[in-house]
Amino acid sequence: MKSRILTYMTVMTLFAALSTPVRLAAQSNYSVVELGELGGTAGSANGINDRGWITGTDNLPGDLTTVATLWVNGSAVPLSNLGGPNSAVAWPVKSNNGVIVGISETADADPLGEYFSCWPFFATGVPTGKICQGFRWQNGQMIALPPFPGGYSSYATGVNNRGQVVGWAENGVHDPTCDPAFQILQFRAVIWQPDGTMQELPPLPGDSTSAATAINDLGQVVGISGDCGVAVGSVSAKHAVLWENGVPMDLGNIGGDAWNTPTAINNQGTIIGFANTAPGTARVYEAFVWTKAAGMKSLGKIPGDLRSTANGVNEKGQIVGLSRGGPHLFRAVLWENNKLTDMNTLTVSGSPFLLLAGDIDQQGHIVGEALDLNTGEAPGFIATTAPPGAAMSSSVRATTQVGLPENVQQQIQRRLGFASELTP
């Protein structure tokens, strides 16, 4: 694996650069380094904070188990689990106070046989029937974030610099809007306060369930409101919402009534995500940006592609994500100065193919998942501004003997909430 033969000096130079403020000009060019792996063939960097801590997931040998992972000072650090086989940091974690949040299976079987929301984010994509709970990790210790009374499972997505963790948690209500083949109990958006108390964030009037996906340092929370369904996107995301002081506000839509999913909010109140462009539950979504002044607007997708998602945003308003299409089914994209660009047209020669961008920090460092065209493996990556004069790729490498492995394709698709989509 190319990432394993990078010299120590190269890695240390890269991470030293993380602490140096760099203001990205429009259409900067990028050097890409693959992140170390834990023995599997796929991993994804889904968040980066302003300390240079990169968080996400990595597969263990055999690609049957996924573990929540921290990359720091050039090393991949597994964050363990809550007793079950799988764990993950599936959403951007932006806090700089050493707190990381995510999800982990426990050792206990769900008494109701539920599959809850966690299984699409793990390597095999096969429900195990285990209780899954959100976790809070700090100083090497992982603790479980409990559900509401009567529930079994919970899910943690984000944490701010005040130590407030958001996500969703089951309660004891048997919700008739659930699909009982997957989910039985109702779930509600939640803030776990630093002292451990739980604050429910209610859905919009008329909806049964809610889920929080991100929080900023002002305590503004974004997420979804809708029906229970299978507890993964679709009708669960009838509405994209913003909670301020615990009160939900409908963020509107770009033409659809499903898959309206915010993924991040910065401290300026800019919200990004993805949303359907037409009524119905078919996956016809595009990336969006929402501001108080302009409302929700589509960010579009690369012409000819099927759909797009926006995954991360920094305080400068730079947005990263993916567009569904291209030579390897997915391609990382950057929205900057109202322009959408395939990141593979901005990388130096010899770079891996960038499948998705998960997050971007204040200095413009971008993390995500790549495809190593030499090995067929799909490690996490970090992209930094290339020095002047670096040789650039003349075009996206559209022809290669290495295609996107099926297990990687399916793992990315499940992570984006469309677990049944196995074909373009």
C-alpha cells in the first residue's frame, strides 16, 4: 500500500503544514497523501478539526469489521468500541477540545430485533441485530450515550466546542410510522449536555420522529423531521430543520418531500446537505446550501451525473462533497466562489483518484476517501494546497485497469443512506 511506504519525513511535513494558516485562493491546486490504514482495504476520513485531527472509519483485515478511527501526527489510532464488533465516526467532528463522537455496536442483542440506523455505516452492510449506541470519546476513554427511557439504541453525529453532543435516540413508543422489518421504536433528536443530561429536540408538528445531524458553537442544531420508516433517510427526512433554543424551523426544500438532510452547519449559520429535487422517495437529490438571507438553494452536480451531496463546510463558506458519476462512480467535489469543481482536476500528477470529500477545515485542508489506482484500495486521504510550480494532472484519469471494487462501492453507497442502491 502506497500509504505504508511514505517516509516519516513526508508525513511529518504534511502534519506540520496543518498548523500553518493558509488562505486558499479560488481553484487552488492540491497535493494528496493517503492516510494509514488498519489492515483493511477501505477507509474514509469524514471530519477534520482545526487541530489537524482527522476522524472517520477504517476497515480491519478482511473488510468484515469497521472501527472508528483518529488520524493524528501521521498515525491511525483505532478508537475501540462499546463491546460490539463495529464502530464509526460517520459525520464531520469539528470540535477542538479533544472530544470525538460516533456510533458503536454493543455486545447485546436488540430485544425487539431492530436494525436501527447504524448498520449501513459498517463494512459488510449486514444488520447484526446488536444494540447500537452513540459514544463520546476523550483521552482514550469511550463512554456510551444513552437512549431515552424505554429505548435501546442511540446515534451520535456531532459535538461543538462547548461539549454538547447531538444525534438521535430511541424512546419507548412503538411508532406506527416505522417499518417493523427494520425499526419499531420511535426516535427523537437529542442533545447530550456535558453533564450527561438529555434534551429532546422535537419534530415539526405532525411528524413523529426527528434526528439531529450537526451543531455549531452557538448551539444551533440541524437535522431532520418526518416519519420513522427504516430509520435511515428517505421519509425520515421529510423536512430539513434548524432548532434554535429547542424550537424546530422548517428549512424548506428544493422541490422534494424526502431525503431533505442537512449534514453540517458552521458558526455563521450556513447549512449544507442534500435534498430531493422532486416529490417521492426516489433518490433524486442534489447538494444544497441554506442561509437565512437566501433560504435553501441547490448547489447542483457535475453535468451528466446522477446526484450530489454536500458533506462539509468551513467558516469561509468553502463546501466539499461528492458528485455521483464519472469514471469510478463517485468523485470528490469542491464548491468555492459559486463554482463547482471536480477535485481530481486540481490534484498534482500521480495522485490517487478522490472519490468523496468528507470535510474541510479553516485552512482549507480537505479530507475524504480516495481510490489508489495502483492497488485498488480505498484509503482515507488529506489534500493540502500544492506548492507553486507543482506538476498538475492534465485530466481526470478516466481509463485504468483498476475499477472501484464492489465492496468499496457498496460501503460508500450505504454510508450515504441508500443501502439498496447497488447499481448506477
